[in-house]
Amino acid sequence: MKNKIIAGNWKMNNNRAQAIELINQLIPLVKDTNNTVIICVPFTDLCKAVKLTKGTNIHVGAQNCHWKESGAYTGEIAPSMLTEIGVEYVIIGHSERRSYFGETDQTVLLRTKAALAAGLKPIVCIGETLEERNSGNMESVLTRQVVEGFKDISAEELDNIIVAYEPVWAIGTGVTATDEQANDAIGFVRSVFAQKYGQEVANKLYIQYGGSMNDKNAQGLLSMPQIDGGLIGGASLVADKFSKVVNAHK
Ligand code: PGA
């Protein structure tokens, strides 16, 4: 049995004082879990988060990184700048980055490759919009995101990647995919990975669900056989709620 990987995605929330408070509240609440706990915080909170979580079971991630090592890329952060300060994970290709900042399957692949090369563990996000689901294109969209977004990724590299299936219509809307919808979609995503990498590699791959997951619905979602964890936005900003998600699956 796999444990679960629960990652909080703080998005553009929490200044330094708020970050310190939230992390200090969280540490005792999640210390006994067998699940992996990650908090993906804004760049400006990373150093503090790494320092405060040292010696605890909480891992720290960033929410994006560039694919170049250095250079004239104003506003970007290189993967090695993250590993240098003790960051272990990085979210890549979140739907908000795809829709607001022009992220494509191609740039997702570039960022993922660079993150892996630097020793980061990418959490690569995929997922369909409501329009794509309603027009019967969910499977073709997810297939494209996996085929294009993981084009040059080897089976060995996949070992260090977490995939987050986040239906765009469920993100920040309070509308969660039902346990069955999430399980079916993730089962489908896993089958696309199986076609490329074989069933054994696909079974090992961690695929999270994300989209309005919270302390109330986590237990149901995390008990589904295909769902290996969660990427939690809104509910990760409240220690009590996030810790309940972490502790929902024993
Ligand atoms: P949400 O966000 O939990 O607030 O829906 C999830 C995400 O965008 O990662």
C-alpha cells in the first residue's frame, strides 16, 4: 500500500508573519502521520519555511521555477536557486499558470526537466476545463497533457515526479469532483502513463487529486484506490483544516 502525499498550495497568500504562524500551528498537528506532507509557499516565504520545518516531517516546495540556470529572465527563479536554500519540491504547470501566464505543455516539460536536473521533485499539474469535459474532450485533453508534457521524461525520471490531476472547474470553486469522478479520471490518466511506461511504472506513480479538497471531503477522496494524495489550495491556509486532510487517511 502506498502512503498518501498531501501538498498544500498556498498560491499568492501569507506574508512572513502569517507564514510563521501557520507553520508553527501545523507542525504539532501533522507530526504523527505516515503520509508525506508538503507545503508549497510563495518565493518570499521559502527560506523561513525551510528553517521552521527543519527536523519536522513537513517538506517545502515552491510554486514554479524557470528552465534556465541563469540569465536575462527578469522575474524568474532558477531551480538551483531553490535547491540551494533547501527546497525539495516545485509545482509545475498549475492551471492558473497555464491560463494567466501562458504556460503550455512545452514549457511545462522544459520546467520539469530543469527541476529534475537540479534535484527538485516536480508536482506536475494537469486537468480539463468544464467546457472540455462537457464537450466530451476530457480524455483527449488529459492524453495531450501527458503525451506532450512528459515527452522526454524517462521512467527513472518519472520516479521523482508527482502528478496532480486538478479539474479546472473544481479549483477554488467549492465544487469538488465526486470520489468516483476523481477516481475515474485519475485511473484514465494512469492508463495513459501505462501505455508509455508500462503498467508497473504507472502503478508506482503518485497521482494526486486537487480541486476544492478539504477537511470534509478528504477521507472519501483519499480512500479511492486510484487517488494517491491531494493538492490542496484554500484549505491549506488554515492549520486545522489542512491537518485534518493530512490525517484523514491512516
Ligand atoms: P483549491 O485549489 O483547493 O482551492 O480548489 C487547489 C489548487 O489549485 O491546487
